[in-house]
Amino acid sequence: MEKTGKIGVFDSGFGGLTVLREIASALPQYNYIYFGDNARSPYGNKSFDLIYEYTLEGVEFLFKLGCELVILACNTASAKALRTIQQTVLPIRYPNKRVLGVIRPCAEDIQWHTRTNKVGILGTEGTVNSSSYLLELAKISPKIEVFQQACPLWVPLIEERQYNSPAGKMIIASDIEHLFAKDPEIDTLILACTHYPIIRSMLEEIVNNRAKIMEQGPLVAVKLRDYLKRHMAIEESLKKDFKLEFYSTEREDYFNEYATEIFGAPVYVKQIHLT
């Protein structure tokens, strides 16, 4: 029987491209479909119910396109929708499909990077308010002290390409300084939003070697490889013929230009409208 399964990557906008870039580089043998819900971004300031509704719509859209496995490359969606989808939707509607998030892979790895056991989280309001990182790290590495800083304007600044403006730089620098003010011994920063690696060079300049910056794409790629080795039924359902497809709720010309810059290779998107 011909294998037709694909791996889907879902995000509220452009940020998930930083995850897809790493996954496709580490695992180039599979077919991938990216879906960015740019028209309804950002997710971070939306209600739990709305985030769940939007995320489920995105996941089901990817399932309809043949994805056997979907990565929620959005921390807010991972924090507020993943568990409900895994526990209440998949067993009833899609028992042979899987949905994974990006929070746990990062939480599992952080203990190997901090020396002071003091870690800073930079994320959206939704991710920070969910306490998902606090809960995961408390289970995995209880000795680590976690300090969080919500950065509600970062995603809009990145989506609208305004992060390099004077106001944008001031907002980003202020949020980082507020985090370090909570404890100057923070030695590791988790970029708990997949949009944030897009401005990594700016963040490194502001942080100025005070802490190591961790982004999620490389970690998710490693964990996905391990997951597929342990779940052979999923792996064996995947088509081994590298291909990339891109979908977005955003206008095609706008998405293609910025996405190509982020992804590092030409991107040609198909615009879709979710009901």
C-alpha cells in the first residue's frame, strides 16, 4: 500500500516557520504541510475558548490534507488547546492521528543548560498566564527557579515587521530588562514563542551575554525524530518523498515575501479561509 501520510505544522502566524525550518532540515525524508493562521494572529491575548476553537480548526484542516501527525508550533496553542485535543478529540474522531506540542520538549532539555538553576521565560500573555512552563519544569526539574515575563506586543511587532522601529526596540528591550530585574542570576532564557527566534540577533544584542538564549526549533526536531522511532505505526504511515506545502489565512503576496525571509528558502503559499 502506498504511503501518503504527511507531517503538519500549525502556528498562529509566521513563527512556526522557525520550527518547520529545523524539522525539515533534520528530517528531510518526509512531506510537510505548514499552516499559519496569520489573519487571526496573535493568539496570546485571546480567551481559552477562542484559542481552542482556532487551534482545532487548524488541526482538522491539516488532517483533511492528509497529515497523520500535527505539531502545534505555537506555545499559546500548546498551552491552552493541546491537552484537550489529545484527550477529548483524538480518541473519538481521529484515533489513529497524533498532535504534539512544543512546550514539553523544551522543558525536558532546559536542565542541561542552566548552571545557576535560574531560568527566564519570555512568552505571550497566554503562555505565561497558563503557567505551563512552571508546571512542566516543576515535574521535570524541581530545583530550577523559573521567572516569567509576558511580552504581549512582540508577536504583533514581528508579524507587522515593526520590531526594528525605535518604538519596537524600546518595547523589546524594556521587557527583557524587566525579566532580569526579577533576578540578575538568570543564566538561561527560553524563547517561549516560536515567533521570537525571528528577532534572535536583536535579542542577543540586548541580552549581551548575560544569559544563554534557547529557541525551540532544534529541540522539537530532535524530539520528533525520537518520537517517530518509538511510534513506528505513525512513522510507517508517512510518505518518504520530501515536499513542502504552505497554507495561510493571510494574503499570498504578503505571506510569501516575509515567509521566504524567515524560512531561508522560497515559500509559495495558498490562502485559505476558515469558517
